[in-house]
Amino acid sequence: MDLPASAFPSPVHDHQDCVRAALDAAEAKCEQRGARLTSLRRRVLELVWTSHEPVGAYALLDTLKSEGQAAAPPTVYRALDFLIEQGLVHRLERLNAFVGCPRPEASHSAQFLICTACGRAAELDDPAIGQAVRQGAEARGFSVGRQTIEVEGLCADCQGTLQKK
Amino acid sequence: MDLPASAFPSPVHDHQDCVRAALDAAEAKCEQRGARLTSLRRRVLELVWTSHEPVGAYALLDTLKSEGQAAAPPTVYRALDFLIEQGLVHRLERLNAFVGCPRPEASHSAQFLICTACGRAAELDDPAIGQAVRQGAEARGFSVGRQTIEVEGLCADCQGTLQKK
DNA sequence: GGGGCGATGTTATGTTGTAACAACCGTACT
DNA sequence: AGTACGGTTGTTACAACATAACATCGCCCC
Ligand SMILES: [Zn+2]
Ligand SMILES: [Zn+2]
Ligand SMILES: [Zn+2]
Ligand SMILES: [Zn+2]
């Protein structure tokens, strides 16, 4: 049996690949769905992918403004709404922040691991978890819709770092 | 084998019992922990228990003010912080709202069912869910801390109501 | 060219949460 | 009694997050 890889990317991975892959996948998915990935929306998606740390709407806004883009809160929130609608971005409720979806192809009820040390968030797409939730809820007569699952803790890299101290 | 009861109280239950039980349990737990359940904190807890619908901090604030209590946002947030600290109240991240804990005796990583029809939230304390999350996360090298699990859907009562239409 | 429509710009405002400091209040020690 | 202390509450100001409402733009179609 294989150990699942860490949900977090290596600290030294080629992040430009992440960004390229995300933008390519976004283009493809929008094309397929007949949605318009305008240059503003594309740019916001790219900014969300600046790192694997969830980013707040106003941080995106500041960046856009610093680039000379005319921007106000609705500018950013509308772009984010679109990206979330298309499944390209997820919102982290605990953080009021947004993170790019690494697997926008497949629709999923995302679960997130949030490292309190490095601030990164990783998506955990574990059917067993969704299943356990569904089972527990339905056993009590509750009809399950959207699930919000966000787990704080320490990623493998940060555990190592802290141990060495 | 028994079917677990619905996590939601019956629409016709004696809610005053809920409130009394919650306040009694709070007194006991604070006593035991050496924490001071002041009259303000007690009143805020009682207000949180006004119904099984999560309530926003500013709604609590308005009520306090309408009762002649000197109150500003910190008044409410400090009381809520205390109550959460003592495990008497939980915060629902998706709603930015607060709900009383029905079982403050036992510490637990709470999971919530939120009915989008009636607005009520119920606590689901299913060890299998926490276990599944822990397992999925740890298999990927993530050390689990606090879990946030909030499930939107329809409670049994509201499913019935909607079907009859 | 004009009408329709989705995207974006703009202004204003609503909602949620916190920082910082002052005042108060019980308790314990003198 | 006086007084020093720590925890609670009052008060003011502000920060952070989000949306309503309406104007404008640009494109496609007729
Ligand atoms: Zn990356
Ligand atoms: Zn980390
Ligand atoms: Zn009740
Ligand atoms: Zn319901």
C-alpha cells in the first residue's frame, strides 16, 4: 500500500509550475463551460496563486491598485465570486481568505489543512471524510448539502522545523 | 441497534428547559474551573440560548443595549470570548455567529449541522468524523489541531415541511 | 447605428471584529 | 481604614471584511 503524499507541496518545489498549471486548467475549464475568463479575472486568479497561503480580498485589492488597475472592493469580490463559481478558487471560512484550487477538473467538497506555523493551506480530497460526515448526519435525519471542513495544525515541513529547535 | 436521535430538538420541545439546563451546566462548569460567570456573561449566555439559531454578536449587542445595559462591541466580544474559552459557546465560522453548547461537560471537537431552511444549528458529536479527519490528515504527515466542521443542509423537520408542499 | 447584455468602474454604506486606555470593584494585605 | 493588585467592564476610536446601487464600457447581433 502506498503512503499518500503530503498534501502540501515541497517548500522547494517549482511554484511557477503550480501557477502555470492552474492558469492552464482554468482556461480549459472556462472554455469548456462557456465562461469568460477575462484578463481581470485571470489576473486575480494568478494573484491568488502567488503562494500557497490563503490571501485576503483586500490584499488582492491592494496589489491590483499598485499595478495601476482601477479597483475597488467590488472589483475583487466579483472576480472571486466568479472564480469560486467556476471551482477555481476556494474560500477558507476561518480565515476570510481565498486559495487556488489545485484540481479544478474534478468537482469536490474540499477539505483543507491549514498550517498555523507557515500559514499555507492544502486541499485534502479524502472521500472517507466526506463519507463519514454524510453518514453521521444522515443517521440523524439530516440531509447534507455543502460541507465546510477546515483543519488547523502543523504541516509535515513545519513539524520538522519545530523539532529541530 | 438504535437509531441516533435527530441532532435537532423537536420544534415543540420545552425550550425553557434547554436554557435552564444550559445555565445550570454553565454555573457548574465555571465553579469547577474557578472561572467567574459574572451576571453580564451569564446574561450573554442566556441570550445566545434564546433559540437554537446561531446569533450574531451585534444582535446580542442590540439586545443588551435595549435592556439598558451599557454596551459596546467589546462588551459582547469579551463575554463571548470568555464563554467560548469555557466551552459554553461555539462559534460558527460560516455564519460569523454563535450558538450555545448543549454538552459543555465533555470537551469535544464540535461538528455542526446547519439547516438552511429554519436557520437552526445542531451539534453533532460523532467521533467517527473526527477520527476520519485525523486519519486522512495524519496519513499525509499533518499534525491535527483544531477542527472546523460545519455542514449545511436540511434538518429532518424542514425536509418534512418542504415535502408536504 | 442601435439595442441588449455581461463586465467593470465608482460611490457609498453595511457588517464584523479589535486596539487602547480609563474606570470600577472586590480581595488581601498592612 | 488605607492601599495595592488583578480581573472585569466602560468608552472611544478604528480596522478588516463585504455588499448595494447605479453609471459606464465594450462587444455581439441585428
Ligand atoms: Zn506551488
Ligand atoms: Zn507549515
Ligand atoms: Zn431548546
Ligand atoms: Zn430546519
